[in-house]
Amino acid sequence: MRPIERITEESFAPYGSVIAFPAEDQTNFYVVANDQTHPWRLACFRYSNHSIRKIECHPTSQESFEPLEGTTLLLVAEHTNPENWKLFLLDRPVILKAGVWHQTLSLTPEATVKITENLDVYSDYANLAGEVQVGAIES
């Protein structure tokens, strides 16, 4: 098992960005993503999986993950190498770059994230060489 990393702006930069006001921004309204050519949708995703064998990516769309309930690990990999993945504790909202491989795992019996993605999102899937498994903790 690979280590679980904390999300920081630097550690997450290859995969996307943290949804937060930039330190130098003094406004009250900060646009995180703005794609005026494709409509977006908001969704809640509830899951209880503690293991995965497959990951997905959206080659033409960014996607946000915002923790709502439970404890989530977010597995991510750059598009060129899905086997070179990292695990992050999803304790703050993030937005993935288009084409980043990803999947969620729950550390609690169940977890929920809010997702924002392109309305007509296209998905590619990749099977991992082995199963990625995490143990559940009490919520």
C-alpha cells in the first residue's frame, strides 16, 4: 500500500488545484472554473467501497470533488501513467484537471462527495494491475 498524502496546493498541482481563495486575492468572489462552452452539472456521489480495481478519467472535462460526509481517499494519476497513482485524504475541495485518472475510496462505512462536472462528460476506464484496498475506520 502506498502512503496517504495530505492535499496541499503543491502536492496536488500535477492533478488539479485546491478550491480556495488564493492568498493574494482580496475579493469576495473567486471563480474556480469557467467553461462557457459546455453546461455543467452538480451531483452527490455516495459510496462504501473500500477497494477498487478500476479507475476513470474524463479527457475533456475538469471535475470537482468536495467532501460532504464520511472520510474519503482520492486516488489520482496523471493521464500518461494510470499505474503511477497517489492517494490523498480528501479533507478539502479540489478540482481535477481534464484527463486525470481518479477514483474514490471510503475509509468510513459510507462517504459522500459533491461532484461538479461537464453535463456531457465522457469517461475512459483503466484496470489497475492489482486491487487497491483500504481498511474501514469507525465514523
